[in-house]
Amino acid sequence: MIGFDQLQPFDPRLDAVVWSWAVNEPSAAGSCAFAGADGRFRAGDCGAPRPFACVSVTGVWSVAGPAGSWLDGAARCSATGASFAVPKSGYQNELLKTAAGGAEVWLDYRAVGGAWTPDVG
């Protein structure tokens, strides 16, 4: 009989494929999102200094610096020929995590009118 690995709801293996918010996030810590060293998204104070997640038109992820507030993201990425961005798939998130090399990076993801919205930088 062919099976699908007996994956059930609440299987701990499901956590390994999540590429979005960390546990208990988004929190009240801020209205701008950053990727932690583990690749999970966290809410943070928009004024805290971090480098920025950028993606080129060919899909190459990079990190632009120097570190700055979330509002600096679009300009810093544009200066490198890329766009301030947020990963839209687990694969893109892994590419960003590799580019970040363990650093926290701002994502172009922010709470606007109470809803988390990508591509607003």
C-alpha cells in the first residue's frame, strides 16, 4: 500500500517547513517585520538598526547595509540595483537566510491599518 508518510495535524515535522512567523509572532514589539537568524519573521521596532533584505529582478537575494531603520530599506536596496522585499515562498526564504549569514534583516513587511502587508517599503 502506498502512503504519504502518515503526516497528521500537529505533527512536529510541520514546524520544519514553516517559513513565516516565529512562535508567538507577530507580537506587540513593533509594526515592522524582520527575519531572525533562524529565518522566522518577528515584529520589531521600526527604528531599530538592521540591514535590509533585497532581491534582484533575477531572483537573487542579498543583504544591503549599512544597518538602518525600516524606512531606509527601499533606498538601500535600490542603491544596489535590487528591491526591498519579503520572501514569498519557503525556497525564497532559504535563499535570504543564506544571504543573511545568520544576521537579522529587515523585511518589506509592515502592519498597515492593523493588517500585515508586504511590499510597502
